[in-house]
Amino acid sequence: MNFMTDASRRGLEKLTEQIMEESSARGVALGITDAEGNILYEHYFGWRDAEKKLPIDRDTIFGMASVTKSFTALSIMQMQKDGLLDINDAVKDYVPEFTNKNLKDPVKIWHLLCHSGGFFPLSRIVVDQTAQEMGIEDSLDNELVCRDDFADEGVRRVAGRLDEQTRFTGRPGQRLSYCNDGFGLLSDIVRRHSDCRSFAEYLDKHILKPLGMDRSNIGFLRNSLDENAAVLYSQEPDGSWRCDRDYENNAFVLHGGGGMKSTLGDMLKYVAMYLNEGMGANGNRIIDRYSIQEMCKPRQFMKPGVYYGYGLETKQLGDMTVIEHGGSLPGVSSNLSFCPQAGIGVIVLCNTMDVPVYAIGDAALRACCGLPLLEEKISHAPYQWTDEEKRQLAGDYVSGEGDSFSLQIEEDGSLSMTLNGKYAELTPVYPWQGMVRKKYTDVYLTAIRDEDGKVFAAHYGSRVFPKE
């Protein structure tokens, strides 16, 4: 169904332009499709190259960042359907470099699919640094994404580092903490145990070509050299802007967490496949309905009303379900979303980092469903933490990815929060849980306690931060 009116369309475009201005976004591609692959709406804002004023079109290449995780999960589910693995198997049975040595219980494939392996966040092991240390370079004749030696070194580094962790968020499967390394291991399982020599080849053979996604790939140099690839814009710590086509910038050494590059036209074909529960709009079925339903099933709590499945998130839009995933890397903000009941899929792609494109995607879905563009924020009943809650919550929480926050008891007895050194207004909403209200979304902080009731970490956003 599509209840978008001229007024809601104009409102959607005005909201997109507002978000772009607030975030200094250079270019945005927005598209809406139905299950039959009919493009119901597409619009291009700004530029793929703002300096040269080069426009965006349906074939302009953007980075997908973490939207890649849905492709990785889909690959694993295809392999399970084909009898090549069982997601209830232990990861160490497929990736021998990962020995599971410091965890009492085995980490299983399904744990990695929903970020519940038990691992605290870690800094990225990246493509360019690894290649430099190996003394190799990317080339069109011998791409890094297809090299066995590069993949072998990547999995040694990733698996070895996970094995060295001695503190954990909980038992495998107990709770979510977003883990790019876990999806890196999943893509290595695809490389090693499928009928293809690389993860890139598997995607091309089993997903991209069958769906007619001819402008999509896992690659770096080839996209940097493509004349219709977006320039990537990201702000440096000193406030200056970096503008280039370095698609290796901060890219994961194993590509299942964020390596996909694609276009609006191709991604609309991809989201239509989900609306058809595994069948492309071109009639090619790439997986069975059951597997898609398993991917979309809510499994791990993210925040009130939002859960993670296998490479996809689930939330509610009124009485309807929305499935989605976003992504962020230098020069990349992306969002995929679809509503099965409405039969609508939305893709938003941007060539600028840290743009809340999920708000654009939500507004597009809401417009198609005849709802107000912006969702009314949740109102919480007043709540005050007990002295014991505040005492235990107070402290420093540091993520291995570089983010941190501190909670401190003030003279008036309130609990204040600084996030990456800046004040954040934290409102208590429930026992052991607070909320930071932002313009387009709310971020929740939830204490994590051990068996004795002692706070040892806190879930903030999609990560679990250990308490120092």
C-alpha cells in the first residue's frame, strides 16, 4: 500500500533537506519500492561530488557499511539451507583459529548472527594497515578481497584477539553487544565452507547476480576508480573535512561486517527480495521463506521496542512490523528498512558520515502508511533511582572502540553523565535504566549486573561498555 500524498512527499523532502543541513550531508539517494519491484518514489538530494557538482543517479555507488551484515546473515542462512552448516554448531568447528579458550560455553554461529557471542567492543582491525604490514597492495588484477593470504591473516588477527578476551558481557547468547568481529568470522565461514574461494565471490554468485544487482560488490580499489562512485565525506577530530574516494578508510579486514558497496537501484532490488520472503522481483528465489522469517525474528533486546534478529533489526510502526539495518563508516551513512504488512521497502544512502538517515527512512515508511512523518516520542512516568542504584551506576565505562562515558553523583544527589567528554542529559526511566533523548531517537542506558547484583557493565545504544 502507498498512501503518500503530495503534501507528505513535500514534507519528506523538506525533512531530508533539514537533516542534510544539520549534518552537513553532501548527497542523499532515497528510494521506495513495492514487492513487485516497482519504484514508487526516488529522489536525489545534493551531489555525489559536491566540489565538482556531479549529480547522483540510480547507479551511483555508495558504501553500505553495516547494512552488509544482512548480506552476511543471508549467506549463512543459504548455506544452512544447502546443508553446508548448522547455525547451532560451534564457531570453532569452522574457524580453527578461534579456540573459544576463555569461555566456558561454546560460541555458536547463531550467537554471532545476533551479536551475542559475549564479547566486549574492540577497536577495528582494518584493511589498509593489515595490507601494509603484510607488504601487499590492492590491485584490479589481484584484489585484496579475493586473496587467500590476506583473508588468512585477517582471520588470524580477528580470531586471536577475540580469544584473548578474559572479560565478557555474559554467557554466549545471553545479551547483545554489537560485534563487527563476529560478523567478520561469519564471512570467513562463508569463504572456507562454501563452493566459492572468497566471500566476495560467494555474494556475487549466490545473491548479487541472481537478483540482478550488477553494480554491487565487496571491493575497494574498483569502486575508488569508478567514475560514478560517490566521494566520501567525513569530519576529522580537528573539525576539518576529509573528502576522497578512499573506500578502504577504516574498513574491516574481514568484510562481513561492512564491506558492501552498492547503488540505490540495486538496493531496491535487494529490499524487494525481503518483501517477497526470499524471491527477487525478477522471479529468482535465492532462499526459502523460513530462512527469511528466521532472520527477521526478534532475538536480542536493543532498546525498548527494538530487537536484533540475524543481521536485521525489528521494531514496531503502530501495529505493523518494520525490519531494518543501518550503517556508518567514514563517508557512509546508510539505511535499509521494509514493512511486510505494507509491502513497502525503503533505501536511504548518503556519502557523509554520521547522518541520521534512519530518520529519513522512518519518515518515508510512515508517509507511505499514511502516518505523521515523525513518531511521537515515548513519555515516561517520573522515576528516581535509589541511592544504591546511583552508587553502583557511578563510574567510568570505556569501550574498546574508543567511546566512553562517565556517571557521577553530584552534590544534589543526581547522577550526571558525560559522553565522550561532553555533557549528556540522562533521565532515569526505570530501575537500573536511563534514557538520553536525542532529536530523532532516544538512546537507553541499562545497567548490567552479575549474579551478586553488582554492576559490571552498562548497555548503551547497541554496545555493552565494561565498567572500569
